[in-house]
Amino acid sequence: MSGAKNRYDLAIETAEKLYHERIKGELGDALNGQWVVIDVNTGEYEVDEDGYVALEALEARLTEVDHVFVRDEEFLPGNSLGLVKVLWSNIPQEEIDAMPHDGSLNYKHYLYGFPKRDKYPWEA
């Protein structure tokens, strides 16, 4: 396997450089857990409590965005996994706690009202 970096690794490297050399100084220390979305091609960025809102604001200003999400100096790629983490962070903890923990076993119960199961059909 080659040692070549994929585009997301390169985007994160570029975003880290932009963030530490310029953006962090412009924003100061008052971010308080807000999301920063950086376009690695132009160095433009947006800040919001909601990472998706920041992404939409950046996309509204630029025609093509190759972005990286940053919060509390954690850099997430602008791929679907990064977006899922951003969207998941918007769900209040009490709602996460209320989600069923047996969803894969009892999805038919939650979707269609079938009786709940105690075990999978292939289990003895």
C-alpha cells in the first residue's frame, strides 16, 4: 500500500495550518464549543453553534466548497462521516438516552408495532 495521503487527510492538514496560523487568532478564545467550517481552497470560514448552519452559510457565499469541520481543536473531514458527527452533536443528550437500545432486534416493533423479541431468530 502506498504512503500517499487521501484528499481528506490533505484537507485536514491544510485546515489545521489555516486555523492555527490565521483563523484562531482572528476568532480569539471565545469560541465556547462553536463549530468553525473552513474551506481549504480559499481559507474562508464560517462559525456557528450548529456546524450544519455554518456549512450552509459558507456554501451560500462560495460556489464550490471543500470543507473541514473544527470544534474544540478537533478536525473532522468534510465527508459524510464528518457531517454525521456534526449532525449527531446537535441531538440533546436526553433524546439520545431515550432512544431504544434494542433497535436492531426490535425494529419491526418500533416501525410497525410487531411484538417485541427477546432474541434474534437464529439464536437458540
